[in-house]
Amino acid sequence: MRISADFKVFHLLEEYPESEELIKSYFEFFYKERIEDIALKRLSIQGAFNVIGLSEEKQKQFFKDLHDKLGLEISKPLLEE
């Protein structure tokens, strides 16, 4: 399965439970506000980035981390600098 920015955060957690630590580190805002159950079920990865205002550089790092740490296949444009 190839991961793209349109992939729902919830589906990522559901299909790859080992991604939870990485998700929590990047989307800490949702956990601090205790809205992760609602927000991360509805938002795509890109949508969650937009809500928290994550820089493009950090977004690329997120996808690199997914690829490196979990071995997930990532859409090529998301990894390019």
C-alpha cells in the first residue's frame, strides 16, 4: 500500500499501529487538546498538517520518518526536496 497526503491519519494508525509514536510526536496538538479521537478520524494527513500549520520541511520529514522507521511506501513527490 502506498501512503499519500490524502491518507486518513486514523487509517494509518489502524493499519500500522507501530506508527502511533510517530503520529503522536507530529500531531501532539490533537492529543494535548484531547481531540485526537474526533480529529484524526476525520482528517487526512495533509488536513492535519494544515490544522496545526506544520511547515513543508517538517511535512517532508514526517513522510521520510514513515518510510525510514516503518518501511512504508510513500508517494515519491512527498519525499522529494
